[in-house]
Amino acid sequence: METDEPWVVVWAIPKNKIDLPCWLMVKHIERGWELPGGKQLENEENDVTALRELYEETGLLGVAISEDDSIIKGGVVVLVEINEEPEPYGWDSDDENIVEVGWCVEIPDDLYWGSKEIKKLINYDWSAARTFKS
């Protein structure tokens, strides 16, 4: 996803820890499964972009916890905690480009990026990332 415009990717996880690590993904109509996210609007902070894109693509609200611009080349990843319990079933999105939203416990096959970035995020230590001031 090489672009000159600033973009943000959302690593959304459940706030309440569960036995099996899981994260939120969206199935784009053309690209397949990917993490929620998109281009920043002018003068928009990373956390605001992440929460806006998360809501537009999934219908969920969350809390932006921290960010890191070293995980995915050219973009910023924002860690967002979702207060709702993960469901085993996917759901529809109000975004016409998203055909399905769902919680993942495994990396899907029909993936837009390679699985390397997802594996990196699954194993990432967020304690070193820059946290947002509440």
C-alpha cells in the first residue's frame, strides 16, 4: 500500500482479554481481507483517523490506545480496544466497499497484504509504542 498521502491502519482487539487472541478485519470488495483504515483527512490526528475509519468500515466504536509508525512501511498503525465481546459470525458494513466485517483468530486466506504484517502485529509488543493522552 504505497502512497504519498498519510494513512492509518487500525489494529482493533477486544478490551477484555480472551483465551484466544483475536483482531478485527474487513473484507474489501476488490482487495479481500485487510485491516480497517484509510487516508487521513487534512489536519486529522492519527487516533481520530483510526476511530473514524473503524466506525465507517465496521460500525464499531473503540478507544485508541497507542500508535506506531515503524510496523508497516509508509503508514501508522493505531491500537484500538473494542469494548464489545468478539462474535464468531461476521456482519455487514454500511461502507459500500466492505462486504463483510469479522473477528479473526487465524489469518484469512484471501488477504490483501501478505501475512507477514499480520503476524508482526499479532506478536507486536505495544508497551513500547507511543500512547495517546486521555
